[in-house]
Amino acid sequence: MKMKIRSLFLVSALLLIGCNKKDNTKNSEHTYQFSRLKNQYINTRKFLLNNFLSDYSILEKNIWDLTSYMQNSFFQLSKENWVKSYSSYLLLSPYSFESTSLSHAFSNLRNQIDLTYLNESYIDYTQANANSGIINNFSTYPNLTKTDVLNAHLIGGPNNISIGFHAMEFILWGEDLSVSGPGSRPSQDLTSGINADRRRVYLLAVKEQLKSNFTQILDESTFEKELLKLDATKFKDLLFVSLIKHIDYLSHNLIIDAVDIQNESYELDKFSDKTTLHLLKMIDAISLYLDGRSLFAGTGDYYLIDFINEIDTEIGKEILEKLSTASNLLKSVTVPFDQAILDLNQRETLKSVSVNLNRVSELLQNFQTKI
């Protein structure tokens, strides 16, 4: 009887050891996979950041030329390269939702770089008030330095945005009063009109503040070191939560809110009318976050989509299908975004874009829970 008990105990112990060995193998496998993904994450993020900074340096030169020589050609170039540099920035959007538990500047500075729903009368004149805004307020803002413009940011309300890409967009395009086009600020507003000198100084201050933000983001050696030290579980959370937050922001804040409220104030680029283009860039950002191979021609690196496909090919396949569908649906919108949200058929198309993006978010959350 004792021999039987001892034998059963040994069998149970061996089975337990076998189970633990299997679990440890699985954990080790994921740890190895996440260590490869860390390098991909850093390299893709750095590539996109450097690409953006290259585009932004051209915009900086255009603005400097505009404010120095006050010529219409530089005004037009500034607008063209605002669109290009903001497009490059939006490819970085998933990384701007990184966990603030790490020592990095990207998510911490997001509210200085890319806040939308801007109250234009906080910055400059509008049709309703020819004397509104910081630019026309000589007593409170006599100098309009970079510090002045930064200190005015979000004072008095969440839409009182004084810096960032959309403050620059408003200064370049002006209030959008057109049914079928963007804002039509005349170049004289920045060259020879009333308070043109103030407007140029303000534009320079916004440019310099953005440059300061991006300098902090680029100098992130501490962030990279901390990222590399994260264990598999913490890195998994950062990797998936950042992407899911980006998708949810795109789907809900930038598409569905505008569709439901049917107010152009809720569109991403309400002054330049480039919203649809830039929403597409934000979908492209999801694809590059999943698979950045196209950025590094000829390399065989390991990307997030590879990991997903290893664990569950059906989830990986559906994610890519839904992303492609969302992108194609958005491309089928035939009118500017501010008109699309007022048109019944176009609204349904935009809702379908959101539905497909929501499904991608759901699939990623399911996968995150599964592993």
C-alpha cells in the first residue's frame, strides 16, 4: 500500500513538473518574441520621428522666409508644407499614447502639439469679432514671445488652444467660412495688413514651441533604456494599449463625434479642409505600427503582425482585412469632411469606417487578453 501511494505521488510530481515546464517554455517563447518586438518598436518609432523632423524643418524654413520676406509665395509654401509635415506627424500618432509611467516626452507633450477643437477667437479675429484673440490683445500680450504663447495655452477653457499644429493651421488658413473649401485668410494678414507684424511674431512663436517639443521627444535615450528593461507583461501592455488608444481616438473622437454632432468644429482640420487625408494617415499609422517592413526595404525584421499571426492567424487576417476596408471606405468619401458629416449617405460611410476600426480595436484587445 505504501509503495502504491509513493508511486502515485511520484507520477503526480512528474506530471506537475511537466506542466510547469510547458508553461515556462510558453512564457520564455513570449519573452523572446517581445524582446524582438522592442527593437522593432524603437527602430520604427525612430525612423518615423526622423522622417517627420525632416519634413518639419522644411516647414520651419518656409515660415522663416514668410516672416522675413513677407511674400505670397512663402505663404503658399508654408501651407503646403504644413499639410505634409502634419501628415508625417500623424504616422507617429500611436506612439503619442505611450504609457506615462516611462520617462519620455511624447505622450506628456501631446496636449501641446496636437489638440483639436480649437476656439479660433482665442487666437485671432473672426467674422463675429474683428478684435478678438491674443493677436489683437496688446495690453495682455505686448510681446508674443514663445513663453507668452505657451503660458496662454488652455487658459480659461479646453478649447482655448494657443499652440500646436492646429494653432498654426488657423494662423495660415484663417476661419473657414466657405461651404466648399478651406479657410481663405489673405496673405496680407501676414504681410501688410492690420496687425500683420503681430501675426508673424505669433506664427514664429508657435513654430519655435513645436520645435522645442520635438527636441525633447527626440532626446529620449532614457526612455529607450527603460523600455528595454520592461518585462514582457509590461511591454505587452504598452504595445497594445498605445495602439488601441490611437484607434479609439480616431474612431470615436475624430469620426463618430463629428458625425453625431454634425458640426465642423469637431473635425480634425477644420481650417485647411484636409481632414479626410489626415484620417487616412492615421489609418496608415496603424498599419505601420503593425508592420513597418515597408519603411526598411530588404530587411527581415520581426513585427507585431508576425507575432499576432504566430499565435492566431485568423485574428491577424481579420485585423488586416478590417483596416483595408476602413481605408477604402474613407477613400470613397467624395466631398470634404465638413460636408460629408451633413450628408446622409456619406455619414453612413463614415460610420462604417468607425465600425471597422472598432472591430480592429476589439480584436487587439481580445488578442492582448489571450496571450
